[in-house]
Amino acid sequence: MFKIIISAIILACGLNLIAGECPNACSAHGKCGAYDMCICYRNWMANDCSERICQFGLAHVDTPMGDLDASAGALTGPETTVVTNDAMYPFGTQEQFPSMKDSDGTIVPNSAHYYRECSNKGICDRASGSCTCFEGYGGSACQRATCPVSGGATCSGHGTCETIKTIASWDNSNVYNLWDEYATMGCVCDAGYSGPDCSQRVCKSGPDPLYHDDYANVRVSNYTYQIYTKAATTVVGNYSLIFYDTTGENWETGPIDIAATCNDLTTILEALPNNVIADNSVRCYNGQIDSTSPVDNEFYGGASGFTIQTRFTIVFTANFGRLKQIEINTRLDGSRPTLYTTETASTLGWHIYPNGFIGEYDDLVPDLCEGVLVKITAGTSAATDLTALDYFTTQNTQQDKLLKKCLGDSDGDATTFYTASPGVSNTDIYGWDYGSTRNPHLVKLIETTQDNMVIKGASVSLNSQQARDPSVYNYAITKLCTKTPLFMERVSASALLQNGVNWCANPNPPGFYAVTYFDAANKVWRLFSRPSADYASTQTFHIFTTQGYLQLVSDNVQAFTHTDKMSASDIINHAHSKLVFFTNTTNTYGYQNFKGQIDCETAPTGAYGSYDCLNKDDYVMVFNNYVADKDNSKVATARLENPIYPNIYQAKKIFRDDRTQTNSLAKVNNEVQRHQMVLDYGLNARYHYSWADAPGATANDYYGYTAAVYKFHPKAAYTYVSECSNHGVCDQTTGLCQCFAGYTNDDCSVQNALAK
């Protein structure tokens, strides 16, 4: 009997051991631990370790986990960990949003996009361990937003699918380092295609035929490029120009010999296929300058032996819009240069910049001040005060009042009006600002020589001012000519050929910008630029104004293109580049406490002399505004650094370069050149930073010929260059314009009474 009892006990114990085994033997994906619980191997889960864990990625959106502790109360916050040693979250998780920590384990507040299974944009297949992504997302962890598929192809077969980081890098080498740098994807369309999936064709663009009238004229791209060497030497070979059309397509010309003439250059440009550049539409002037003297606003101090080998100014009169700047290619045979010098170490280089005339889509200064004509007078070159500056005046007191009304506000605040004396109201015309070097007025001037095309002389000796002088000609003339020049009526070609330069008719001259403020002491409008270099004091201009305004970005920021600490080669290389350096004007080097920074991300507006800040694609102008001068004797010289005709640029990149130098003096030098901005076009001026006059050098310091940065806030801009010229509808399937009745041409830019 005792043996039977013992046997029963042993059998019962054996049965008990069988019943207590871990479920499903942990599916062979874990080991059975204490309390008969499965401890799953990595990437397996469930009570029997039978389910797979899918890949994790940065969450596109964060979601709360829910009531994990079954407390039925309010969800605990991200600082409270409620689950630990979980197969999916071995370090614990939280009921609300996950607690993100830095590398030191410190909780980072206000953070997001923590790692989640399938990046929170898919459902995990527990059998296979693969994510089934929601529509629009892809990748092993659904970590990427996919590009659209149209017509059976990604990006419609007319573009490539790229990460936002890559797209940013292709845009002026901008840097994108946010959480989704590899997660957000987008189509980069081929030239001529647009839309999120690149399925839409782009139609041809042109100027609104109703825009051009007796006064308003279309602005087109106008560039100067020059090829130079640091020392006098021989340059041989050829190069090419790369031209960009309105779609962004690049077109490379055939070889251009270093000794090419204007006729050679225009022939090669107009030979590009598909009628990209229309025949006899390129105007050209082959001009040389003496690099040792400040001719045409070209200062190349410190560049001993600097020689310009060839120099052209070209205008694309039939290619409209704000086109990408042309480029030069000197390697037409792979990596082998096809343009080279006889030097052992070549010092060959080139500059490209617009001359104050940039093609545009939007008229930023569109408002004609009806009934007002102004004349420009040169400043007093020997003056040691602001009378050294050019200025313009109206024809009478009535026009004075009309102009003041047209100018109106200058600082974006229509409730306050700046005068020469704070607190004094504008008694003659209510509602206008005098303007100041902090908030000047922006205007556009168009010469009136197009109004009555009368030739007053047949044989005269021409110079730059006489060509713009109505006492000689009441017809606009230009040195920029086409292959078949349009000479003026009643004047022979020989009469207009002076010193080997053709002077050609220019019946519809484009307007140029001027920045001005009212000099109350002398009752004139002072100019930052110096158009008197080209115009006689008898020439009259129509004046256009804008409801937008210019704002000095900061009193503490000065811009420059080179310093006297640069090598002679670097001084030359930085001339007319798109790159602008910034430094502050405080008594400390560097950028402590945000002093001197101008980007909206790091520069607090209203602090440290900052009035505004810049974002990418903001419109900017760069001037020596004389505010930095601590000595009136500098004004007459400083004004020469500003261009004859200023440009309105766009900021394409604002950044701080890495600090690479370590010793104390080098670190200071590096800080001065560390903060930079890239513009969409090369500067047509150069601004010098004098190291001897660096901030902190003396109590009453003059900071070289540095410049100030202004942000332009446009308002009521008129888009006059667009697809189908504002007078047709673009068929995005074919890329052809369907013109409105009365308009024709492939871009609907021509009025035709017979067109239906």
C-alpha cells in the first residue's frame, strides 16, 4: 500500500511539471525562465515568443501608448516610466509621448519623433516581422515618405525621387539636418515639368503685352563677365558659356575663343538649339578696363599685376524672367583645361555679375508717380560731408508735393512719419516719410528719351554723358548692340562709331533702381548710388515708387567681400562673387550674445541693434550707407564703392562656417570671415574690411568701406512675366499656351486683332 502511495505522489509531481512548462516551449525563440515565463530572444515577443517585432524608425507622428498600467486614471507623463523589461521596449516606455533623452541621459523637453515600430506609419506583420506601410510611405521601417507614382513611373518618369537633404544641398549647397533629413522625399522634376509628381508640362513664359506702355519697360538679364589673370601673361584657348532658360534648363554654347569679338559671341549664343536665344536678340559690348584705377566701380586694391584678358557685357533681350546667372566652363575636354595661361601655376579666373539690371517676374516697384519728372545731379566730389552724394530734384514745387505723396511711408508703419526732427510733423504733405539711412525709399527711374524720338544732332563727338544728354540726342543710346545694330534715324553708322564703339538705338530703356532719402537741409533727395556717372544733369526721368519698404537689418552688422588679411589672389577671386561676409561693429570679436547675426533662426529682432532678420529667398540690397563712417571725410570716398545701378538680390543661403583655426590671432581672423550669405547673383560692387580698423581697435573707429544689409519687404508687386504672358491658359498636358482672343504667339505675348 505504501508503494502505491509513493508511486501516486511521483506521478502527480510529474504531471505537475508537465503542466507548468512555458507556453509552446517559447516557440523555440526564447528560454523558459522563472515563474514559467518566456524570456524571448531579441526581436521576438508575445507570451510564447511566437510573434516578430518589426523594424523601428523615427516616428513621422507621435502617438500616446495608452493606459499601460490599467490604472483607469489620467495617463502619466513622459517622465514616468511604467513598463520595463518589455520585449519591444526593454528600457521602458511611457503612457503619453515617449521621453527622449540626450547622450548624457538628460530628458529633452518639447522633443518629438522618437523611435517607433514601423515609424508609426505602418502595421507590423507579426508572422514575418515585416512592416506593411500605409500609402505614401515605404522602406523596411516605413521610414520614408515615398514619391508619387504617375503613369506607372515614379515622378511620372520626368524627375528623380530625392531626400529633402539632397534637395537642399542642390539648392546653393544648403544644409538640412532636421529629424526627417532622410525621411521626407520629393520629386525633382526635369526642366519643363512641374507638379508634385512631375506630370505637368510647363508652358513658355513671356511679358504681359499690356505691361509695356509709354513709360514702363521690361527688364531683362544683363551680365558682365570678365576673364582675368593675377599677373600679365598670355591666355590661349577657348571656353563656353552656360545659359539657363526660364525652366532652369542649362544650355552650353560651342567653344568661344579668348580673342572672340561681340559678333563671334552673339553668333555662338544665338546658335543654341530650339531657338532658345532668338536670332539678333543678344546685345553685346566688348569693353576693357584699366585694372589699376577705379574705372566702372572696379576697385582691385592689393591685386598687383591684375590683368583682365577679356570682358563682355551681354543682354538677353528676348529671354524674360529672373533667370539663373550664366556660368563659364573652361574645361571643354573632360578634365583637361581648354583655356590656359603660359604661367607655371595658372592664375586664371573669372567674374560674373549683373549690372543693376536683373530680369524679373514681378515688378517690385510698380507705381508710376504721374506728372513728376526728376533730374539727377552729381554730388560735390571735393565735399567732406553728405553733399558729396548724388541727388535728384523735381521740376517745381507742385511736383515736389506730388512726389512726397507718391513716396509715402518708408518704414512699414503708416501711423508714424519720420522727419529730420523727431516729433516734428510733416506739415507740407501729410503721410510721407523723409526716409533715412535706416529706412530709405526705394524708387525706379526710367529716362524720358523714349517719349519723343527726335534726333537733335547728326555728327557729334560722343561720350558717356552726352549719349544720355537730351541737348544732343532725345533718343536713348547704348553701347550694347546686336549683330545688326539698330542705328538711329538720320544718323549714319559712321557718325555713331567713336573709338571703335558702336552707339546703337535703345528706344525702350529699362528702369534702374535708386535708394534715396530726403536731405531736409538742402531740399533734395540724396542717393546711395551714383547714376550721375552715366547721365547728364539735363536728362529727365519718370519715377516709380512702391508701397513696400526697405529696412536696415542691423546697426551691428557690416557686410564685406574681402579683407586686407586675404591674399592678393583671394581679394581678386572674391570680387563680384555671390558670397558676402558679415562682421559685427561691437567692441568684441566674434558673435557673442547674437551680436552681428542676421538670420531669423538665431538673431533676435529688437536686440543688439537688430531691426529685422533674413530668411532664405528674402529680397536684400547691399550698400555702404555711410552710417558706419565715424569721419565725414570718408563719405566722398565711400560712395564710390556703391554701384552706379544697384541690384535687388535674393538670399539663397545664410550660414556660419566651421571654425578651423586655433591660435588666438587666427581665431579672430576666422571669426570675422565666419558668418556668410550666398546671393543669387554676383555683387556688382566690392566692399573692403580693413583689419587695422577692426572693431575694438580704437574708440572712434572707421570700419573700412564695409556695407550695410537692407531687407526689402515688397507689397502689391505685379507679376508681369509669367506662363502665357498673363493672356492665355497653359495646357499642362501638352505644354502649349491657349491664348485669349486678341493675343497670339507661342507665349501669348503679341496683340493681334485678327487672333481668335
